[in-house]
Amino acid sequence: MFPKVPDQHKPNKPLVSSGLGVIYIIASAVYLFVLYYFQPPNDASSALTLAACILFGGFMGLLDDWMDLRWRYKAFFPLIAAIPLITLASRLGPTRLGLRTNMAIPILGTISFGIFYYIIIIPLIVTIITNTVNQLGGLNGLETICPGIVIVGLMLASILVSESNAILLYIPLIVWFLLAFFNFRGKIFVGNTGSFAIGITLASFAVISDLKTALVISILPFVFNSLLILLNYFFFRTKAAVSFDGKKLCSNHRRSLITLITYHHPLTERQVVIIISILVAAFTCAGVLIQWLLL
């Protein structure tokens, strides 16, 4: 049912089914529509908005899997997914953290963006999160475990702020970690379909739950990885790559988070994934802690 692609970091490069992120999209959309059905009538439905964003993220990833879109196109596709979020955010009232148009930034303090929160900040959040999550991949489990860790952190922060929103991700989280289990073992790939969908899930849930500070801190490793990749490409026209000797990964340059960790230091694929996952977990814990201190 699913196209097979070679696993580049396994001996003999076995073929593995890809694109199984569509299972996450379908399960999440069905769950959120059912949740919306049982919710009291409301002009601003968080469940319906999150479902729309996940469906668009999946569609965008599916296009990329089919057509191999250039970065100049897919980098700005998430802007369309920001439209339902802008509509919802403009109808939601203040939270325990204050006005939604305010954002607490460590050291700088609280900044009020006013109308620019809707026309600039939300589109930036959606675009940056979706693309940086998509770029941190290439190893079994990396593109599934790391976003899963951030989801858990955001759900915990949501419970601290408002218990009503964590329910949005109960089933999506279970389905995603099931996919992560098989992905980590090298049995499946979620593809761009899954990575774009989960990236938009993170951005959308953070906006809906007003967890911008926790999100920004949690995804710093993703942003750092993307900056390394983009700076090397734009200034030196070089791309990140690791060599595989049949057992371990190694690199002779530092053009991404993966190559930085394996720079003249051979590690197995699972060791690299575990190191990066721990790094993401540390920043996620810091983000949740800071968000909690802002209450």
C-alpha cells in the first residue's frame, strides 16, 4: 500500500515502507471531529481548527512526497495553515497568562504585539516550526521521537495553564508514539506527510493553548539544526551528509546537528537519535518550567 524507500543507514539498504504519517493524520482528524461533535456549540472550536491544520499539514507533506517540492515553495506553504489559527485566536479570550497578543520572552520580559500577533507572529510560528521539524530527520526515530517529546511537554504545560486543551492530543499522541516505536526500529518511515503534520500540530496546539514561550524554548534544537543547514547552504553551497561504514555514522564537517554530533566521532544511528532526543527533552523541560513560572 505504501511506497518503499531504501534505509540509507542500514547494511544493504533494505527497503522500508514510507509515508505512514498518513495514519496519524487520519486518526487525529477523526478523533478531533468526534471531539468537536460532543463539544458544546461554540463559534471558536479548538478541535475543528486543529483538525483543519493537521489535514493541511498532511496534504502539504503528501505533495512533497509525491512531487519533491523545492524548498522555496514548501517553506511558505504553512502560511495557508495559519489562516484558521488566526481566525480562532482572534475569537479566544485572555488566558491565565494574560492577553494572547502578549508573549513573555526570557530576559526581555513581556512584549505586546497587538494586531501584529495575528498577521505576523502566528504565521511565523507556523512556518518556522513546521519547516524546522521537517528538517530534523534522516535517522530512524529522529523525526518521530523528538516532536513526540515536545508534544508531551506542551500537553503538560497546557494542564498547568488550562486542563481543557490537553484532551485535544490524547489520541494523536498515542498514534504518534506507536508510529515512533516502529520508526525507531527501522520498520517504517512517516515521510514528509508525517513530519509536516506533526510540525503543524505543535505550532497549532501552542497557539490554541497560548503556550508560545514553552514552544519557542522547546524547539530551539530544531531551529539550531535548521540554521546550520541553511547558513552552510546559502553561504557555502554545501549540504550536510554523514558517511556510514556499515555500523556507525561519521562526518568530516559540521553542517547540521547530526553532523555536529558525529564530527570525527563515529556513533551508531541509535546513539545519535538518543543524544538528540535527550537534548530536545532538556529544552522541553526548560520550556515547561519557564511557562509554569510565568503563571
